[in-house]
Amino acid sequence: MLLTTAANAPIKMLEYSDYQCPFCERFFSGAFPGIKSEYIKTGQVYFVYKDLPLSFHPNAMPAAQAAHCAGEQGKYYQMHDLLFTFHEDWVDQRDVSLVFNKFADVLNLKGRDFKTCYESKKYVSQIQKSLQLAKTDGASGTPYFLINGTPFPGGAVPFQYFQEAFASILSPVDKKVPSKK
């Protein structure tokens, strides 16, 4: 899913993430707000989020489905944000659908449409395609980042590391040979 439409941005950032992953939540609450305000909203970063629900996180796939179902009503990223912001409210729940339905209410989604979509599991195959693409891209854990197609250290990386990487792309070092005086 896209967060920005600045396809001509000088930096293309892809994140593979798992909604149940504590490191993904730390990225969301730590580095991501700065990336969003300083780079995505200014059109310098074209950001794409892809699902990578890890098999040992049983609620990650249902959370990804909830986000996609919210997306049917134009609220993908709003659900994405609720899933990470209220991470502790659902990650260890047996029946996460109750929490996701509450999130749908908070977002003023059409409840019946959301519930029908979620229960149908219609996005499972799309999410599984994302899993396959992640393997092709070299992702073995989450969060996993590609910046302009190059793997970037994953995990709960501080905002400063992204700033440094972005600065090197936006303002490459002048490689001219120094002149002799």
C-alpha cells in the first residue's frame, strides 16, 4: 500500500512489516513519524508498505486482512495506524476480530461490509503474494527495508540512521578531484 503519490520522489522506500512484530511497532512509533513528516509529506520519499506476517505471529495475518478490508473503504492507513498504536490491545488476544471490529467502528467504517470482508479472508492470497515477493527481495525478518532497491538494516532502527541514508541520496558527496593551488 502506498502512503504517498510522489512517484517521482528521489527516494523509494519499501517496508516489509508484520503487525504483530514488536520491532515493527517500535519503528512505527519511533523512526516513522520523522520519516513521514520530514520526507514523505515533503515528496522526497515515495513510501510503500508491504505485508510480511511471520508464521510465528498468529495474529499478524488477521491484522493484515483487517487493514486491507479497511482499505476497501479508503481507510487502509488509518487501520494500519490503529493496529500499531494500540498494539498491546490485540497482539495476545484469542479472538482479534472483536478488537478489529471496534477499530472499524472508531474509523466509521460500514461495519457489516468490514465484517463480511474480514470473515471472507479475501485478501489472504494477496498477502501471500507479498510474502513471496518479500522472499525474492531478501526479507527474512521484520521490519525489512529497501531504499532505492538496496537493503537497509532492519529492526527498530533510529530515525537518525534513516536521515543519514536519505541525506546521502539527496545530497551526494561531490566527487570532484580537488584542485591544486
